[in-house]
Amino acid sequence: MRSSAEPAIWRNAALRTLLLGAALAGLAAGVAYAAVVTVDQKNLKFSVPQLVVAKGDSVIFLNSDDTSHNISIVGQGFSASSGLQSPGEPFRVQLMKTGAYQVTCRIHPRMRMTVIVK
């Protein structure tokens, strides 16, 4: 037996079924959620030379080096900078337009990679 303190919405079996059906329909329709991908910075290199992500995904650049970095991302009319990124510090950016983005470290110019957004 259900408690009378339970909200009325859950006491109605038809309404529960309707809400469950709506939730399952959303899953079946392929409701997509943005992903979060991490790129590590170690030994003055990015962990990958190229990364492919979906539009709306976020990329976290994690500084696992013993030195600071300054990450610059440029492409598709967008630019972002981490500023001085201390060891252990993450820098997160969400990419909302498709295309190629060039990623460099302004302190260590040999650190380069490309992010492709599809």
C-alpha cells in the first residue's frame, strides 16, 4: 500500500505510464548529450596530434607537465586562451561550430594540435 504522503502524480498509474513512455521516447529519438574529452599535456606535448569531436562537445586541456602552459585555440571565428595554466590545472572549452581549430601553447610554440568539430 502506498503512503498518502506520496505525491498524487505517482499514485495515478496511467500518468506514471505516460511519463515513463515520454522518457523512453526521448531516449529512442536519440537525444544526444554533449561529450567531454580530455587532452593531456605532458612532456611539452599534447597527448594527441588531432582530435575529432561533435559540435557542442567540450575539450578539457589538462596540464600534467611540471611547467606552465598558455593554450590558444583559434578557428571558425572563435578564439580562446587559457591564460597562464599552472601544473595540474584544467582548461575547458566548448566548441559550437563545425570545422578545424588550431591549438597551440603560446609559451612552447612546438606544442601544436588540431581539433576537428563535426
